[in-house]
Amino acid sequence: MRGEHAGGGVAYSLVATPVAGKGLGARLNSAAFAATVAPSDYAGAAAGTYTDTIELSLRHAISHHALAVTQMTLRLDVDSSRAR
């Protein structure tokens, strides 16, 4: 994630469940996304807000044309008591 200040950043991992799937017509399909920041990745980060944007797209299996696109914003607030 990028920080408010120049050159700042915090690493994170992103997991999607399921990683891939198959649409079943009119049935509701769902997916879960979990972003994790390890304490060691932000222990030395400057205080402030860190953000990133993940783009999610649903594509046609044959043509690969985008059928739907949305964005998910990730945000991490590091306060001065945690930053070193």
C-alpha cells in the first residue's frame, strides 16, 4: 500500500476464495477477499494512511470480454504510537 508521504509503503497479502469459479446462470455466486498486513510490515512505517486499489473483473469464458468491473479500496491507518 502507498503512503501519504513520498516513498512510503506497506506490504500486504491478498487472498481470494475461491480463486476461480464458474457462473451458474441466475444463481448467486459469491467470493471472499481477505487482505492481511503482518505486524513486521508496518512496524517501521511512518504514521499516516496507506491505501491501494484492487480492480475486480468478471470476464466471459470464451471471448474474455469484461462483463462487470468494480474496484475495492484497501486502507490502513498507522498511528504514531505504532510507527517507529
